[in-house]
Amino acid sequence: MTSRTLRLAAPAAVLATLALTVTTLPADAAEGPDRQPAARAVQQLDVPLVFAHRGASGYRPEHTLAAYELAIRLGADYVEPDLVSTKDGVLVARHENEIGGTTDVADHPEFAARRTTKSIDGVQVTGWFTEDFTLRELKTLRAKERLPLVRPGNTRYDGRFPIPTLAEVLRLVRKWEKKLHTTIGVAPETKHPTYFDSIGLSLEEPLVDTLEQFGKDTRKSKVVIQSFEVSNLKDLDHLIDVPLSQLTEATGGPFDLRGQGTTYAQIVSADGLRKVRRYADWVGPEKSQVLPRDAAGATSRPTRLVRDAHRIGLRVVVYTVRDENQFLPTNFRRGTDPDAKGDVRGEIESLLDTGIDGFFADYTDSGVDARDAWLG
């Protein structure tokens, strides 16, 4: 791994300092449907990668420039902006297009009438939606902590940070690349692409255009585009030459293939992974699809997913590692407080033992420390 001259070795000290200093911040060469699996299996990366899940979301409200900046300073290999669209077609970083739980929009009486109910991927959702706001209007809002009861310390940042655009995230990355003299990865995820297509706000074209503007649109770019849907990844396979990642869940299936009855379990089967390899370079399973839990909630023997993926040339990145007990397998919990820190290092090392190529973490420093300890 490239040494980062500004990576700080004492996370606690870093966090104390940054609490005062971080403020509001303005596939193989063959492409297309005929892409064939690699002739030889991909080996595990020499250094498994740490993906900062929505930035350093354990320490700052997620999807803010402050969260991304902290993740970079804590040593993340990739930062992840989830992408949705504004009314005027600008891509912004939010986990969902409904923003009632992650911004102060409810405190803005001028937007009270925009609260509504919509069907998003077949689910009725009530709240405020990014596609009903222009970028200028969204910029009047401020982010807030999504899990205030789990991470009350993060609420001190409520109201400080605006919603960033994808361009602003890439500009921040470029600034830190110059400071650190290295390349920082970006892993954008398209959220609800079929839904956004249905309302005339396609995510793919503005994503490609923005990556091109920042020179991050080639096979060598440190970019991985992710989606839980399939059709838009196949579209992106024709539009851009960066690696793509098929995300999967432990249950259900892709919304865009609901009429075909396709499940994520089918996608991560040996046959399903061969189909994924025709358009993608990575598979991104929920961590229990790699390291399942037994009846007591403890980790059990790994599945064949990593081995099957590597055999045909797919890399594997799992999600999401979180430090709190309630998110950990029972054999890595410490004490009875669900919000207390558990043995996250133990979980990460057990995941790395399966041969994964990377993992998403809310607490970037925990991920980097555990990965580095595992490397010895």
C-alpha cells in the first residue's frame, strides 16, 4: 500500500483534533454484453481494501464532506457516496432519496407542503424526497445523524454540514490526493435507478459525465460503481470503462428483475456469479452471505461465495462492519449494552480469513487497524 504521509497513527488523538478542525465544507479489457470471465482466477488482493461506508459515518453524520474527509485522514482506501438526484438532475450524496431522517428538512416550514407519500421500489414511503427539490433548495438544508440513539456523540454535528453533490465529493478527493500524493478510491452507489428512470431523472448519464469531468472514467481509475439492481450496471458497462460491482442482500432480489423472480441467492450461486462476471468486476454481498450466523447468532463456517467468485475473476467486497454490539455476531459482542463497542477486530479478521478483497466499515480507523493487524 502507498504510504500516506498524513495518515495519523493514533485514531483517538486524530478524532480529538478533527472535532475542532473539521468544519462545513463548501472488468477485464473486453467490455459490453459479450465480456467473458477471466481465463484464470483472480487472486485475493495483496492488501484487502477498506471502504469508508458513507464516509467515516461512525464519527460524523453520513454522506457529508466532513465524513468523507475524516475517512480519508483515517486511511480509507475508498470513500462511498450513495447517489440520488435533485429535481434539476444533479447527483447528490444521500443514502436514500427520502431525507426526513438525515436532514433538518422538517424544521423548514417553507417545505412543509412537500411532505408526501410515494412508492419507492414497491414500498410506500412518507417524507421529503430529493427529486422534489432543486439543488439550490437542498443546499438550504443541513445534515443530521441518522442513528442518534446509537451514536449520540454525532448529534453535536447536526445542522453543520450541507448535502454535498457528487462533484463536490470528487473535488474533495482530488484535494486530498494532492496533499497525500496518492490516489484515493471512490465507490459511488446508484440508489433506486429504476425509480429515477421512471420519473425522467436517470442516474447513469450524469454519473458518467461527472466522472469524466474529473478524469475518473478509465479502466485504471480507482473507481468502483455499485448497484443492487442489474439493468443499470449493464447499461453502465456500455457507458463507462471503470469497474462495476453487483451488490446483493441476504434476502430478496433486485427490484428491476422482480418480474423474473430473480433472487440475490441465485445471483451469488456459482452459475449466477458467472452471469455477473459478464458485466461486472466485483460482487458486493452482505457479510452474512460470506460468513453466515448460526441459530445463536454466532459466526459459522464460510460459504463458497468468495471461492466461486475468485475462480471466475470477480473480486469480493462485503458490507457493513460496524463497531457496536448490536451489529456484530454474538461471538464478537462484549457486555450487554447493544450500543457499546464490541470485538470488531475479531469480526474483521474472521471475514478477512475467508479471502475477501475488501469490506465496508462505518469506523474507518477500526477497519484500517484490524486489516493492518491481520496483515501482520
